[in-house]
Amino acid sequence: MNQDQYVFSQLSTFLNRTQFNNYVRKYDGNRYVKHFTCWNQLLAMMFGQLSNRESLRDLIIALEAHQGKRYHLGLGREPIAKTTLASANQNRDCRIFEDFAFYMMKEACEKRATNILDIPGRKYAFDSTTIPLCLATFPWAKFRKKKGRVKAHVLYDIEAQVPAFYTVTTASKHDSTVMSAINYEPNAYYIFDRAHDSFKELYRIHLTGSFFVVRAKI
């Protein structure tokens, strides 16, 4: 009999479960939970992303197809109902997963750090992208009368080639208003588009001992 781990289980071993449990305790995520823990929820959603599931129903059907492997995949022994997963996604504190994502991103940056540009200090690029959404499914994402959108703002570590910071806002929110949420590092370089040429914010960056690069206005 093959005793090797499933590929999904091997991937999940790279996650620092001790650190994740610290965030769960911090935000009391497993309070009143009997079977479907925050860890099970994280792995279930990861399984959905990696297997390209299009909805919670699609994800549950895929999990049911692997019912005999559920425990070895880290999803627990109990069947996962769609209402259980939907309720967990809606009611559990999202900061558990947000803080853990930032922790993993920081860890990835440190392990993948290279020196592409022969300049001392970290190098970051900041930009955003607009994500269209269906208003019938996401009524909270209203952008215009018949359009639903959100905007993802990302600070990208150029040398590690992974995001170092991100946040999702309404589509109408300008990038310059999000720049203040970034924790700027001394002696680091930040590359912004011309649209982000906000003197007040760039002056604040300068005071932290950081450097900024923007396109010149013509």
C-alpha cells in the first residue's frame, strides 16, 4: 500500500500551523466549534482555490468526491456541509486569515530574497487592479448603477517576486488614499505610478528614511 502523502497534504505542511493557531486564539476563532475548525476551513478554501472551484457548491461536490481521503487531506473526519462552510466564511473573524496571510507573505519574501538590482535596500512596486463582480451575487460591491467592482491594491516585492502588502477596497477608492496604510521600511525603494504623485504622502515616506520613484509629469 502506498504510504506517501497526498500532494495537497505536502503543500499544507509548508504552513506554520503553530502561528496560525496563535491567530485563532487571538481572535477566538474556534469558540463553540465542535468539528469544523478554522484550520479545516483554511484547508477547504485552499483546496477550492487550487482545484479551481467556481462556487461553494462546486467545492463541496469536489470534497464529497474525495470523502475517503478527507482526513488525510487535513479536512477532518466529519462531512462538510455547504451551510457549515458558508456560515464559517461569513461569521468567523477574517483577521485570522488576513494576519496569517501577511505572516506567510513576509516569510516568503525573506526566503526568496535575491539581489536583482545592485542597489542596497528592498525594492517595492505599488499598483492596483480593478476586479469586476456580478452585482446580483455581490450587491455590496456596487460601483455604478449596473456594475459591481472592487479594487485590489498591491505592494509587490520586486526581488522576492511576491506581494508584501495588499488590501481590497471599493473600486472608487484612489490608490493615494491607500498608500498611508503601508508600513514603510528605512532605506527601501518604493516605485509608484505617476497617478500616485501625492506630495503629502511622498513627504511622509521620505521622513521614514525611504526612497520613492515616480514617473515625471509631462
